[in-house]
Amino acid sequence: MTRELNFNCAATMIGSVPYTDPAVACAIITKYLKEWPAWPQLPLRSNLENMYIQYSQGFPGIKIDEHKVSFEHRTNTDECIEQIISDSQDANFGSYSISRDYAAGLHYCLTNSSMPITGLKGQITGPVSWGLCVTDQEDRSIIYDEMLAETAARFLHLKASWQEAELRRRAKNTIIFIDEPYLTSLGSAFVSLASEQVAALIGEVLAGISGLKGIHCCGSTDWSLLLGLPIDIISFDAYNYLDSFLCYPVPINTFLDRGGAIAWGIVPNDEEALKKESLALLSDRFCEAVNALVRPQFNFRDLVRCSMITPVCGLASLSPESAEYVFSLLKDLSEKIRRKYGG
């Protein structure tokens, strides 16, 4: 990754929202996020839009039970796995679509030509989080089965390729984020995975994305591992976990030096926290966070240019009114920073 990115604190979002009507969701998102809207995930509309179920469509042996997704070995499973591996090698992603039932917001974005979109962000659940949440018949996460873990990564690679191709029909510029909430558990007693395996699995999915690509983790993790991946954007919860991120100055500097961008999750997605915040307070918090990375060869304005701002994570847990307030804060914060620091 050697791109020079100039987002200049453009605002975007992580994915989920508390709406059930895709038209309503897209109208609100594009009202506030004009440069980089994202297609909305609508988990309150259907359990199929749960972030783990949403990308399971077409995986062999998948069984969905309310909000749980599991795997069971069937007579044709081995044949299907061979097909997935072959398709990922040959970039045959046409059969790995995400249907309207699983992603109503995505399909609304793709088909509603009245929405003025030049840049569009998409998202896909990462192979570590997906592989940990999908369990086999013994209630064991499939990521601990070497073949199933590799198959899952290749499957998500194909899903990401299909999604990116569809987004490019609608927008000139695209970003795909890999969402990996379970990376916060790396190194704990609950998740026993080697760093090399984590990097290889995520790298397989990244290989399916030819345009701008990022990774989002909404907690504390081994940031050196993620910053070393071939990504353009690192996205994190800067509201709650800034100190955790700043513990990795050398990997951060290396990432920035090679042209990487930071998506600062600076607006909270908690009702109580939102009540305590204002545009002025969030602006001060953002400036404090960016200042922590200033160095002689990378000044404050340089960092602003290679930054985006986002909510800390998805917004599905908020009321619809609070979610719209988050979007308004993102818009106003982006505009305030640009007025003050140029762009």
C-alpha cells in the first residue's frame, strides 16, 4: 500500500443503524455524510442483517437459528469447499452475492439512482470474528479447524470482491472496511490464535479488495499486528481507547509514512455519553488525539489531511433520534475542522 490519501477529515460511519426502512436510513445517511456515506446494515429489520449472519449466505453447511449461525458437515460440504478455494484463486466472485433479504440497505444504495453518491463505503465482517462466532456441531468455533478457517477467509474474500464490484457500479470511489470486533480478545483465555494465523486470515480477505481497504476494531488490541497489514485505513474507537492505540508509536509512524490514513472513532454511540458531549467538546477531544501523533516530519495539518472521523462503532443500539444526532455531530465536526485547518 503506497497510496497518498487526502480525506481531510471527511466523515463516514461504521455500518449498523437503528432504522428498519432502507429508504429512511439511506436518506438520513446521505443528508449528513455527503462525501463518504456507507450502505446501512439494518439488524433491527431482520436477524439476517446480524453482522455474522449477513455474510453467511452461500457458505456450505450453514444453519441459522435466530441470531446464532452454525455449521454442520453435509454430504456435499467437501465439494463446496473445493469450489470456494478454486473461485477465490480465479476471482470468480459472481456467485457470492449478498441478497436483498440479507442487506436491504446495500441494495437500496445500489438501485436508487436519485442518491447523489461519488464515494461509497462498504463493510464486511472479518474472518477472525466470523470464524469465532460460527460454531460447529460440537459448539466449537470453526476458526479452530484449519480447513474451515481458510475456507471462511476465502469465502469472505469472494463476498468482499462481489460487494466492491457492485459498489463501483454506483460510485466512482469505494472503501471496504473489514470489521473485526473480536480482535479485542486476542491473547486472552477466550481466544487462542497465533498472530501469524490472524494476519494470514485477514490478509486473504484483503486480497479480495482492489480499491481502498481498511480494518475496524472497536476496542483494545495488538495494533502493531493490524498496522502491519496491507491496508489503507485503520479505524478505531478513539473516544474510549485512544491510550491503547497510542501505545504503538513506531507501527503508527511506519503506517503513516507509507501513506496510511486514520479513521478516528470520536463520536460516542452510547446514549448517556452523547448527552454529555457537544461539538466543542468533541472538537477539543479530536485535536488532543491528533496532537499526540504530531512529530517534526508530520505536522498537525498533515495528520488532518490523512484522517477521517466516524462514530466509535455501529449505531444500532441507539434510538433513531440519537443516531441522527450522531450523524449531525459528524457533519458539523468535519466542517469545523476543515474551516480551522483548511480544505
